Amino acid sequence: GAVSDGTVSGQPVSVPGVISQPVPETPAVETAQVETKNTGNPRFITTKYGKIEGKKTKNSYVWLGVPYGQTERWRAPNEPKAWTKTKSCKKKKKAKGDDCLFVNVYKPLQGTEEAKPLPVIVFLHGGGNVGGTANRNFGEFVKETGAIAVSVEFRQGAFGWFCSRGLSSGDSLGKGGNFAMLDIRLALKWVQKNIAALGGDAGNVTLSGFSAGARDVLNCTISPVMKGLFDKVISFSGGMTTCSIREGRRWSNEKLAQVIVRRGRFSKKKRALKYVKRMSKKKMNKLLNSLTDSEIRRMVKNTGLRLTNFPQCFRDGRVIPKSGFDCVEWGGYNRVPMIIGSNNSEFSNVSYQAMHRMVTKRPKMFKNRKQFYNLLKKAKM
């Protein structure tokens, strides 16, 4: 059935045709050891890649901007390079294009001396997969729940999802353009390897997300390459949509046409698009490599409520099954206990924000401003 009782946790059902090629098994991982030097100060932790120093706050121990990977433009991410000196992880880090593969870790103050490992919740933020931030404060949350929270930053917009015949990823998993999903996969692997050093239980990891992040969580549940990397799922206001490779390439062609129009190569988008479609793979690759961060960021501004303006989670047959979410019908997904829901009054908040923008940008649009503000007030309730 579509709803799992958790009795076959982490074991996707094998169904012919779900994926087009064999997917490599998730390898066994080495876990990092708890740092016992540094006079027993819990702010100091030794990860697999090197020592990190966090800070103590009112409710928790916090490590900010901890690197879980490194990457190049439109390629699958790799593990971070090891460091020798203790890395300070006391300040928030701002994501910038491809330079964004980090996690923020929050650990409760109480119960840190107990031998029993703490449950772990990995959070994927919202923002339409074009914005948002991992820099949320989970101090109160970990205090109330007694769990460790890991907030993940990953590539956004066209940095994270870009499907084009001009790309040469150099990696079989990267060919489909699901780079952000591969970032999330690497972050989950980081948790498996390092969370024990922070007092967490690698066998009790809940993957959670809000809005676009919740959509990514649900895509993780149908992804064969995510097998065994999480044990439970909580999805807040997510969706179950995927895109075809063809849709992705059509969208990227249109965006490239817009780029060369802005550069002055063509005066009209229609002619520019015709030129892009006829480009050789080599010429398109050269064009892609010439794009600046600003040009890539400009490709996606508004995703639309259902993210329809920005194709993502491409059904490449490896990261995302060719069948998309249809695989749920026969149980061909990572079957773990799940909670799926939506946030109370979420669309009222969306309506409030939309109307507020309307009245501030176009104040003369409404004749009866009092009536408008009454409506605005109701939308906020």
C-alpha cells in the first residue's frame, strides 16, 4: 500500500522498470569518534574531517556552518577536505551559489552526559528551492524534545536543479541535473558518519522539511540512492511532483536564450531560443561555463505556488525513478514511518503577503482602502 507501517524500514521494494540503471548501494560508513581531550569541553568535537568548536547558548550547544561537502558548478558534491586546526563553528554562514554545503547542529544541554544516544532530526528548509535558509534557531526545539537537530543548507535555484544537454557532469548520478538532491544525500551521509561524535543516534534519524524542503523530503523517500540514510519522515506542507528530463531541458534552453539576449547577442528571445536549440553540445557547454553567479541566480525568481515555474526533481531513473511518485502504488520506495501534513493557516499567510505587496506597490489600485485593510487583517488571522 501507499502508507508504510515501518515494518520494512529502509528497504525499498524492487520493481522492474523503476530505475533504468543499477544504482550503487550506499556504502558502509566509518563513524567519527568523540573528542575526549580538550579538558572534556563538550563544545569541542572531532568529526571525520577534523576538530570543530561550537558555542554554548541558553538552551543548547551549537555548531554553525559545519562543512559536509564541497562541489564544483553542476557536478555531484564530494566530501569536504580534512583540516588540521580546530575549525571555529560559532557564527552563521551565508550560502552563496555553489558555496553552501554546510550544516548547523543543535544539541540540548540537558541529558548530554547520558550514555544513551539522542534521536536526530534532519531539517530541510523551505523557500521554493530558490531561497530560504538553514540558519534557523533550533535551541528551544532541542530543549523541548531532547533531540539533536541538523539543519541542512544545499544548492538553490538553478545551482541545484539544472538539466541541459550541454552539461558534462563527470558523474553518473549528476547527469540528471538533481544536484541539490545529491547535496542532501551527502548531508545525510555526514550525519551517519559524524552524529555519534555529537551524542546522536545514527540509527534513529528523522528526515523532515517544510514547504519546498518537505517536497525534497518526499522525493528522498522515492529516491533509490537515499536507501538506508534515514529512518523516519515528517513532511510539513510538501508536494509530490517531479519533472521529466525533457521539461528540464526545455526550461534551461529558454533561460539560456534570455541570457544571450541580455548579453546583446540577439534582440529577440524567439531568435535566441532558435539559436540555442541548434547549438552543438560543445558550444552549449562553453556557454554554460561562461555564466556568472548573477546570471544563474537570475534564472529563477518566482517559482509559483506549486513550483511549476521552476522544473526540479528530474525523473532521471537514478536519483529520481522514471515512474516518479507512481512507484508508491506498488511500494517501490524507501518504506519508513511517515507523518505528512500541512501547517495551520499557511495559505492565509500567503494571501496576506500577496495583498500587502499589492497595496504597498500600487496604493491607488483600491478605491476603498479601509475595506482592503479589513480584508488584509482577516487574511492574517
